[in-house]
Amino acid sequence: MPNFSFPCFPRRRHHRVPARPTPTTASFPLFTRFPVELQLAIWAFAAASEPQPEVCLLWPQNAVASRRRPYIPSLPLLVDTAWPAVAHVCRAAREAAFASGVVQLRYSPTARCAVPYRRFIPAIDTLYTTRLQTFEMLCFLMQPEQDQLARDLRHLAVEMSGMRFDGRIALFIQRKASCLRTLSVVFPGTVDIQSPHVEFALPERRCVLRDVSDSALDRCMLIGGDPRPPPEIPLVSFRKYLVKQRERMDHFAHVHLSGSNETDGMARSAQGDYFSGLEIKAQTFVEYSRDKDGREQWVEVCRDRLLPRGDLRVWPPRVPLGGRKNPEEYRVLDDDRGWHLREPAPYDPID
């Protein structure tokens, strides 16, 4: 039988064919060979990503601290942001992102460090008002100096109990914010039964607004002021509540705004006096946290921050106009942390 064996030669290392590199392994090792200036420019470019929609929380929270002077929120309007992904790569990338000026930082007493922020962008961000702030903030936005802000505003969110000013909201949309796209009614949480008059304290950390799911819109019910009503008191689901709110705003527009010629924009229909282009939806605040098993998730936070009513009512701190800190250097919302846990006191406005 013929022998088909071949002689074996010793394999040299330089004859070894390397494995085909992947795009990641082919590009990243060469990055450290780039000039330092080019590396810093790449990190800075990576940090300048498209801004994500955030929610703007107004401060001071006590908007009716003075009856002789109009409410003026802390300006400029700012929003908390997440750390950019490039800040988690390495120390050089983080320092390059900070040095580029793309990432802006301010000190937070709650976090005990500097946290990122940016200015409010009316085209993508949501402006949120509590019940105490709704009427006063609408008066502020109705001023001629704020016409540009009101005209550029696309998303407005109001605390559920603040919807008692629905007529004022309709007037503001018709006169100043005709291009408004969404009006969000913010609920404290997706619990089964709750009162439409309940108020809650703002989250203390960075938060976002999340839409209430379709199942929760039908499952969650609203009642009157009594937390335990008798069976004859009807319950209204979140979905029906939103339908009634639209009917109330449409009725207000039909009765009070029918003679106006201002029909431009998307919120108010040009064919009639109804807000056909405005989306009214239900949302709630969520915060990013970890559970006991270390799993990361977004959880509802305001359902445990309900405010007492009646004689046990507590009020946010009063902040004079001359005693405010620079919001671009200091997170002023941290000064209000825990105010809802203080002892109740009678309301005493500043003259």
C-alpha cells in the first residue's frame, strides 16, 4: 500500500496566520497611538450627543409665597440630565468631556458631588407645574416678556390636582401656546383607588415622566375627597377622567374663545374652537434605582410622597427673590428636600 505521509517541518512563529480581527479590536488598540489632541477631540465629539427629553421642575415650589408680587421662577430654566456614556469609558474620556464644555455640572448637596444639567429646551422637554405653581406660572407665561418661551413650548405637564385650573390652561394655550402638542395630567402613581384632589411632593433626585399603561388607565380609579366611599359613590377610571378633561376644555373653548381669530398652531383646530390637535395623556414620575437583588429599574416614587390635607397641611419653604442661589452653580431643588415631612404650620404669606 502506498505511503501518503508527508514530512513534517517545524512551524515557525512568523508563519502563523493570525485570526481575522473584528472591527472593535482592529480600531480600539490604535486609538492610543493617535495624537493627544485628536483623542481629546474624539472624546469631546462623543460627549456631544443629541439631548434626550427631560422634565423641568420649577423652583421655588411655594409659588404663592407673596400676594403682592407675581411669581417668578428660578431662571434660567434648567433640567437634570444623565451622565453621558463617554464619562463611563475611562478617566481621560471623562476629563476630555468636562474640559470641552459640553457637559455642564453644578453642585448637589443631596448627591454630595457635582451632577450634570443643561438648559431647558422647549421643543423636546416638558415643563411641569404643581398645584401651587399652576395658576401663578401660567400668569408668568402670559407676560409679554415670555412670549417666545410660550410659543416654543411643546409639552406641558400639570399635577392632577392642578387641573382645577383647566379654564386658565385653555386660555393660555389659545393665546400663547397654540403649538402645544401634549398636555400631561401627572398622577402620584398607578394605585387602584385615589382621590383627584390629593397632592404630592416632587421627587428629590433626577426623574422622568412615564406614560401610564393602557391597563392602568382602566384599572386605576378616582373618587371624591373620602378615601373610603360608600358603594353608591361612582368611581371614574383614569381613561374616563382624561375624556372628561378634554370635554371641559373643549366646552371652555366653545363658550369663551369662540370669538377669537387666533387659530394658528397645532393645539387648537383652525376649523373650530376645539383642541383637536392637543394630546391629553396620563403620566407619573419614575426614578432610576436598584432593588434588593441589584437589578436596575425605573420605579414610581410619588405614591409614597402624598401630602396631608386640612389642619395637617404642610407648605414648601418660602424663598425671597433676593435670597436665591445661582441655579447653574447649585441645585436649588435640594434645599427643599424633606419639606413634606415637617411639622404642620398655618399658612402665612410674605407681604
